[in-house]
Amino acid sequence: MEIIMIITASILFSTGIYNLLQKQLLRIIIGTVLLSNGAHLFILTMGRLKTGAPPILEEGIDLYTDPLPQALILTSIVISFGVTSFLLVLAYRASKLNGTDNMEKLRGTDYD
């Protein structure tokens, strides 16, 4: 199961980096989202995907699932949602003001 998660995370990382290197603002935002989702899967995989009881102390249960990766991922999901929302609003405003979403045209010339 961990091999499948690592392969999925690497596919998300590679497609995210590919989209980050594009010129359109929306593709850059999609690349950021894919990178954050790949990081979530990577953190979950590094926390080991072992099965066990919920992390509630009871007698007779020795194998517990570690709740720390899930807590980190939950925090990361909230932060990435906020960053994505901010980037979407920023891209919308930039495209409205400049009439384009192409990074080459938004960058301007050396004399601007």
C-alpha cells in the first residue's frame, strides 16, 4: 500500500511542477494545489500506513495508529485551502486589471 501511495505522491509532484512551469496563472494555481496534495500523501506515507486501533487508551490493545500525521495533514489542508483561495483571488484581480493571464505579458518589459 505504501508503494502505491509513494507512486501517487510522485505523480502529483511531477504534474504539479509541470503546471508550475507554465505561463497561465490558472495552471500555476493548479500546480500549487497538486503539489500540496502530493505533500499530504507524502506526510501520510512517512507516518507509516499501519493498521491498528484508534488512539484511545484501552486495556488489551497494544497496537495504536499514530494520530500525528493525520493532525499535521488536517492542518496542512486548511493552510493549503487558504493559500489556494488567496491565489485564485489574486489571479482573478490581476487578469481583470491587465486583461490577460499570461505571465510573459504580465511581467512587462525591462523599461516598464
